[in-house]
Amino acid sequence: MKRSLVSLLAVFVLSATVLAGCDKGYDQNGVERSDTEESGNIADKKVGVCIYQFSDLFMSLYREELGKALVDSGFSKDNIMFFDGFNDPDLQISQVRRMIDEGVDVLIVNPVSSASAEAITDIAVEADVPLIYINREPAATDEARWEENEWDVTYIGCDARQSGMYQGEIISDLGMSIVDTNGDGVIQYMMIEGDPENIDSQFRTKYSVEMLSDAGFKMECVSDEIGYFHRDTANQIMGKALAEGSHLEVVFCNNDAMALGVMDALGNSDKKAGKDIFIVGVDGLEEALQRIIDGGLAGTVFNDYAQQAISTAEAAKKFVSGESNDHYIACRYIKVTAENADKILEEIKE
């Protein structure tokens, strides 16, 4: 596929709305659009949104922006449903079935896992309901089916390989003389992965290290741990490494929440972030940006959830109006260091 570098508890939250326009005519199957569609009113169209886990801070921000964007696109607050998947793939699949039974016109899914996306795709296609995946990219094999069969399925997000490369560049730009604190010519690092089954996590893990190696840095992996994108888990992982006396110079974290957890652990030690140990994350959370400005966090990679939410709402509107979307709608990450963290922070506070 072409692209740019790119236990049954359900909680739903309702959002808000306005009216918007679309062209008169026929849908992609040659069926004449309803009077509602022809008049440009999509307020009666139902949108079902599944988020992998509400407690994820980044996805909470994304969810809030998505609600606003759907409102601005013309969907009614009474017809937008958000469901918390509680990081349970089976629960999320049941939520998708429930929304289809309730007659949603378009599905927006932040999948619990890439592996479960294929089943969700099959359910949506069988029900003839357009499907938009967000933030967590399904497997390439599933994406290939969308294009081969010309299904109304798309993914909106960034290429996680780029985020991994940017993490590596942040460390590379600091220079060996700064990062190599014990002067042995080797970067001793810890990798804290989000979820080993998550494609974005896999790419960030791989490309952050590869970028540094390709730049000529000798690398030694002291530890590779799974933090499941949780701040507290990363705190515990780092606390254990410090207690064991592990020499670490760099900690790569697949997201900012875990990077902040590492910094929490360092705050209870004699090691100083940004001096003894250099930490990088991904997302561009407000707290992380402030930590960069304050000189603790080495950097992060901004994942522009607000712009992605707008793109998602636009794609949803096109689908319910009988139009098609590209199968991959790409965005780009932004590398964030002390040089631009204040600018990014100002933007997200607006």
C-alpha cells in the first residue's frame, strides 16, 4: 500500500454538533442519496467510536478533540457514541457488533491490538459499514485487503517508523561526548516498549536503535522491558534497574507516559535526568513538553492528535455522504527538543 513516511463493561460518552454541507447526487454504489444527504445535513448519521482504553492520557486528549471535530463536521451529539475498550480485544469486538446492531453509519476504531483489527474489519465489511482506524495501525496484511477489495476502510495516523527514527536522532544530536557518561565509547541503553503486539511499538523500538547504529554509535542493550504504555509500570521498571545498579545512559520509551514514569523513578535516586541518563518519549504530552523545557527530558516526538481528529472527522463525513477515502491518510510526526518544545506547548494550549 502506498503511503507517506509515514469483563464486558462498556462506557459511552456523548459529544456535540452543527450542520455541514455535501454535494447532491449518488453514492459510490450508484444509489440516489436521501433528502437528508442532498441537503447537506448529516446530523442524523450515527457515529460509533471505540477507544482502546480511556485511561490512556494521549487517547483521552485525542478522544476530546475527535468529539469536537465531529461536532464541527455536522454530526449530532445524540448520534456520537464513545466506548472504552478497557484494553480488552474481545470486549472491543463485542462493542463493534453492538454499534452495528444499533445502526451506526460509520465506525471509528482505535484498536486494542493490531491482531484484532482483522476481525473488526470483517465485521464492518460484512455489515457494509465504513470503517476508520485511528492511531494504532492494523497489520499490513489487513490493509492490503482494503485496497485489493476496494473496501470502505481507511487508516489515519503517522508512520511509527518515523517516530523511532526521530527518537534516535534526538540522542544522536546530543553527541557521543554528552551521552557516553562513562566514556567507554558505547551507549548503554534500556528500551521500554509499550506493547510487543502493537505495530507502532514494534517500529519505535526497532528504528530508534537502528538510527543510532546507522549513525555510527556503538549500542549495548542493558535491558528491554514491557511497560504497556503505563507510567506506573515504567516507574517500577526504572526503579528496579536503579536498585540493581545497572549503568544506563539512554532510556528509549515508546510513549511519553512511560518516559514520565522513568523520570519519576529518577526523582527518587541520585541520578539526574538530562545529565546522567537521557530519556526520550513519543506523543508530545503537555507535561513531557514542560519537562523538556525544564531540562530533564531529552526530547519527544509530537503526535498531533488535534489534526488527526480533524482528518478523522472529515473522513467520516465523506463516508456517510457516500464518498470514498484513501485507504491510508498519513500525518507526520514532529521531533521535539529544547529548541522547539515551548512552541509546541504553546500550540497545544491554544
